[in-house]
Amino acid sequence: MKTCKPMLLTAMTLFAALAITVQASAQSHVIAFDAAAKAKITTFDAPGAGKGAGQGTVPYGINPPGAIAGADIDAGRVFHGFLRAAGGKITKFDAPGAGKRSGYGTAAYGINPAGAITGYDVDVNSLFNGYLRAKDGKVTTFQAPGAGTGFLQGTFAASINATGTIAGYLLDANNVHHGYVRAPDATFTTFDAPGAGTGSGQGTFTDFFSGINPAGTITGFYLDASNVYHSYVRAPDGTITTFDVSGAGTGKSQGTQVASINRVGAVTGEYIDASNVYHGFLRASDGTITKFNVAGAGTGSGQGTVPQNINPAGAITGFYLDASNVYHGFLRTKGGSTTFDVPGAGTGQFQGTIPTANDPAGAITGYYIDAGGAYHGFLRTP
């Protein structure tokens, strides 16, 4: 679920809507060249995105051709989905029936190579609905079997692979989470990870953007009866393998949280230790786990290293929170780790640079939080 996503978690009521599509030219510009890394950084804002604290543009996923999906938050704090084409053109969209008040609306998370997008909205009845936006722009909303119909219950769509298969989770009438797979023919399979709790707020979650790979292998995490996190990998035949990283804490809200899976089945994520410090890990397809910390990451409670995505080459991007509680981006490859900041990113507490995903070519997207607390998108290209 990429639960350390600073903005998206503090605004977990996400989203907005109208069954209309708005197109506009990208508001973007190259602002920096990282000479050491030979990388170019382009920033952009979706048209209509708010400029105040907690408003702005939040990219979430990038596909192989370089198209980016995400959400923008307008001045009324209503969420809208957007698609930024590889050439920079931004198309905004809202799911049919999505709510139009503060904290409601539409957000986009998964985008596959063909440009199909998945995500969810919060509608006028305060119900979460999954959706699929086809390449032609048609949006179809859906509910997984067993999803609750009460306040802020429903269906969350998180990732979509090249075949059009969607992975996500639902919140039932008892506020328990369960995973699901939606096949291209719109049939559903629900599942629970062994050991997942059955109390309110507990259960099984899938990861966002890159939680399902081309073969249909799904990764995510579950919250047990003691509110400790554990991770899992679900094979295409439905077999679920759970795992924990050594050193992960066993207290409430501690444990192991996977964030992403690539086409060969390698996964990355973070584990939270007994002191509530975050550390990165890479789990190879054979189950071998390598732990890592990015230089400069803080060692206090809530600080540390948080991987967000792993691409087909095994390159990992994410962010770290330093000792002053400022966010910085990183890229970890076989050759070592590189850290970076987007010019314009704030340097105050809980400001800075937050990468969210990297594509096969090594391009990284994400957002930065400026000195005023507003969000802006960026694209870092090799």
C-alpha cells in the first residue's frame, strides 16, 4: 500500500468527480540537471491544482512509454485524476458519481503499458469505488463482492498489469480488509493472507501502482490481530507465501510492509523496527532478503528509509526522512545508491522530495512539497 506516502496517507479520504474529461497542456519546465548522475529533472503541475498547503499535484505511477498517472487536489481540496502523456500533455478526469466536497473525488494509481488506469473514488454517499479507465478515456466503476456499503467502506483498486488484471482490496461491513483480483472479463477472486486479523481496520491489503506483475503475481501486506504488519506474495495460482524481515518490530504498527514487485518477482519495501525506525529491504524471487539504509536517513522514531518501487532491472526508488524530518529522494541500483532533491523542495519539517515510481528506462516520478506545503509533480530522467 506504500503506507508511508506522506501526502496520500494524511488525506486518506481522497477524491473528486464529475463524469467529464478536461484536457490541457502540461504546465512543466526543466529546472535542473544533476551533473553527477547525468539526470534531468522536469517539474509540472496539473491545470487547476491548488497552490495552498495540502493542495497540488501528486504523481503516483509511470508506465514503460513514460505516461504518468496521479491525482491533483484543487483549492477546495477536491481530488481529480490525471494522466500526463510522455510528451507532457495532461488530461484530467473524474469518475462518474464521485463526490465534489473537500476530501472526496478521484485518484489514479495504477497505469499499464497500454495506458489503462485504475484507482478509486469517494462518491456522494461516502463510499469508495474502484474504477478502470480505458485507453479511450471511458471510465467503468466497480465493487468487489463482499465490499461494505457503509460510511467510507467499499472497494479500492490499486494496480493493473499488461493483461488488464487489477489487484486491490475491499473493506467489508465490519471494516475488515480483504484482497481481490479482478480479471479482464470483470470476474473477481477475493483472498486473505494467512494470519490476517479479522478486527476492525485489520486484514489483507495489496500494494499500489506496482502490486501486480505481468505474470499476475501479487504482493502486499496484512495487519494481524495484534496490529503488527507482515508481508506476502501471492502466486498466480493463488498460493500465498508470507514473510517477515529479521529485525522488524513486533509491536503495534511495527513489522514488514512490502511496497512493490517487478516482473521477475523481486519485491521491495520497508520494515519498522522496535524503535519505530524505517529500514529498506529487497527480497529476491528465491526469498533471499537484503536489508539496506540510505546514507543520511534519520535514526529517530518515524525516520529512516522507505523504498517505493522496483523496476525490471532491480533499481529501487523511494525516499528517506532525515534527522531534521526532511524528505529526500534516492535511487538504489547494483552500482550503489544516489540521493537527490528537486530544486524548489522545502527544507522544513515534512517537506522535501518524495519519489513514487520508476520505469524500465530509469525515469523516476514523484512529487515534492514546497516551503508553503503545496505539492508539485516531477519527472527525473537519466
